[in-house]
Amino acid sequence: MKLIILDRDGVINEDSDNFIKDPSEWVPIPGSLEAISRLNQAGYSVVIATNQSGIARGLFDIRTLNDIHEKMHRALSSVGGVIPAIFFCPHGPDDNCECRKPKTGLFTQIAGRFKTGLQDVSAVGDSLRDIQSAKAVGAKPVLVRTGKGERTLSNPDAQQELKDVPVFDNLSGFVNDFLSKE
């Protein structure tokens, strides 16, 4: 199976330290939706693995999260793309769940749903926890500079984890490079 895993906030859409709490706050990063569409056209299933602790924090509920995702699906559909599955962690940082990245629960769910190993699967994120969870399951971590990417790159504590991790300006840059090597 040809599979790509993406983080949501900061990779597909603009991120906010105040959380994306409403569909009106969900704004795609220029070129990200078209990049997903190009992956789809090349035969890739693109899925999302995202921490959504705003639910645990009481900033929004599941219905609102579904509305945000519906907006994303419609916008993606308008450029010929599709995301067949979104895996999310609704827990807060202190809940000690297995699904909150950097733990591997979301990735394990993806592997189970798609009945595939993740060893050759690229996982694109903008934070250290995205990189850590991808590495922990043997996926190929990729960092983008959008969202929290620049902050992640400048974090001295992240340097060892980021060694040998490819870095791209944005999702579109990653997809251009990735598809050119097929």
C-alpha cells in the first residue's frame, strides 16, 4: 500500500498557539491541498495523525472538530484530493494516553486500519513529537518549516532527534521532492 501520514496543524493548515477552535480558523497553507491531491493522483492514500488536546482543554468539542474536518475535506475535494481517514488524540498532555504524540498509538491505529507496516511510510510533521512518534514506529520522519517547524529546528534539545531528518519549506516542497524520486 502506498501511504503517507501527515500532521494537520502546521503542515496542512496554518497553526495557532491558541488552537484551531472553529472552522473559520482553519486556513490551508498555500499549496498544501494541491500537494495532497498530487499524492493522491500518484496513487498514495494520505491520512492524518493529529493531537487535538483542545477537546480535553474544553476549547471545542467533537462536533466542532468534525466541522473543521468537513471544511478541510470540502476544500481538498475542490482541488481533486481526498483524505480517507483522520486519526486524532483528544487527550491533554497530562492524560498519559497512548495516542498522544510522541507516543505511537495513532500510528499503531493507522497500521491496523490499513493492514500495513509503516517502515517505508513518510510521516510529515512540524514538531519534535511528530518526528519522535514516526521514528518510534520505524516510519520515515520528515519535518516542514511551516507551523512550529522553524521553532523545532531552532530548539537545541531537538538537534540530536533531527539529525538525518529531511527538512522542507512546506508540504508542497516535500511532495515535489518525494514524487520526483518515484
